[in-house]
Amino acid sequence: MSLLSCTACPRLADFLAASRARYPGYYCRPVPAFGDDHPRLFIVGLAPGLHGANRSGRPFTGDHAGILLYETLHAFGYGSRPESSSGDDGLILAGCRISNAVKCVPPENKPETGEIKRCNVWLQAELAGLPASTALLALGLIAHKAVLMALRLKPGAYPFGHGAVHLLPDGRSLHDSYHCSRYNTQTRRLTPEMFRAVFQRIWVDSTR
């Protein structure tokens, strides 16, 4: 079974079907990863947004959460443009790839535990195909736990914290950041300066 034909989560499959009927111009399928096939940085978010990636077919594209992310990627040389508005806007990522813990849009942007576990097989395959030197960046606690699940690591040994850096048994590093969601950025739980500091640490570590 391919990712695009996956219907392993009945609730998400039903929600996608309803979304296709309501928004016939939307992508409304599992959203694949986007970016460089051989990245230095692999970013994992939560799930597609209803009017963002679920509409555009590209992670973090067309919704508020993508504003800060793509601005920052451009500032650090990963993105050819500082914004990502649609799947055909010409944006190219170099040295970076973006995915999500859950590939299908969930109702109210809240995937259930079983859905995260079932979808983890796709994240496992993505991580297994990365170069050994790739740095990992988890945006939020759910993404952090999904990465550890995919790598079969105990979450208690790698506690989530904004700005935390975890050295993993395979030699890769897992960096944590609060998710760049509308709520987090508007409440200033996550500021642009805080977000850039995470990327600065990743860049410094990659040049050592």
C-alpha cells in the first residue's frame, strides 16, 4: 500500500472524504513529505491543517503555521523563497525536508493516539531513508514522541523541551521546538527569536 492510498485510520479517512465533498478544489489526501531527498535537516510537524496542507498538498503550506517556518528556512538558506502559498509556487528546499507525524488532516487538528501509532510506519520509513548525518527537528511534543516511537526509543530518556538537543544512539541529534502554530506565535509562547535560536543551534552543530 502506498501513502496516498492509505485508509488505515477510519476516522481520518471519513474526515478526508467529507472534506473532498465540501472542498472539491482541495488536495484532501495523505500529505507526503516535501523537500530535499538527501537533507541535512529533517523537520517533523504534527499533521496537515484543514485549510493549509490539506488544501495545498504540501506540509505547512497555506496556513498560519507555515509563515514563521518558511521565513526561517529562507533566512538560514534552506528555502528559495520566504513564503509557501501553494503547492505550485515554485518553492525549492535545499538541504531540508519537512514531514508530519500524522499524514492526514484530523478533525479539530487533534489526532488520536491510535492514529499517531498507525501512521508511524510512514515516519519510520522516512527516517530510515535519511543520511546518517541528518539532524532531526521536532515541532511540538507529539512530533517529538512520534520521532522517538519511529526510532524505537523510550520517550522518558529524551524529555521534550523547547531548545533541547538529544544525542540519539545512532549518532544523530534530535532538536526540539515549540510548534510554530498560530496559538503559540500569537501568545508569544514561541517568538521568532526563539525559533531562530533553534535553527542557529542546528547550524552550529552541523559545522562542528
